[in-house]
Amino acid sequence: VGFQPKLKVLVSFYQIGATLGPVYGVRLHESLTRWTNIIDIFRLDVLGLTYPAACLGSMHTRLLITALWPIVAILLGAAALASH
């Protein structure tokens, strides 16, 4: 098996493990999550930097905002480039 499939499995495991706590209240054993502290440095949580999660409303609202902000940012950037 090549490098790319291994990387995909690793990233998928991290994504699942990272959402177990906030979404389901599940805590994984420290030996499994110790390496995720290093990866957390690269997490792009723009909303978490600006507003506390509780201020954004329900989980549905937070997921919607988190999913749509990159699209809005790209569209605003494209509009700014097109206006010049």
C-alpha cells in the first residue's frame, strides 16, 4: 500500500477522533490522542478564534456556518478580484 492511502486513513482517523468529544461527549484514551495535540496546531477554526461556540447557537447552526464560511470567503475574494 502506498503513502497516499495511509495518509488518508490517518487523516480520517484524526477527523473522527477530533469530533467525538465536542459532538458526542466521548473521550478517547490519552495514548490515542497524544499525537493529535501536534496536529491541533494546524486546525483552522476561524469561528473559534472570533466567537465562543456557545454564542453561535445550536450545533446545526455552527456546522452550517463552519461549512459555508470558506465558500463565502472564496466568493468575496473572487468578487474583489473581478471588480479590479
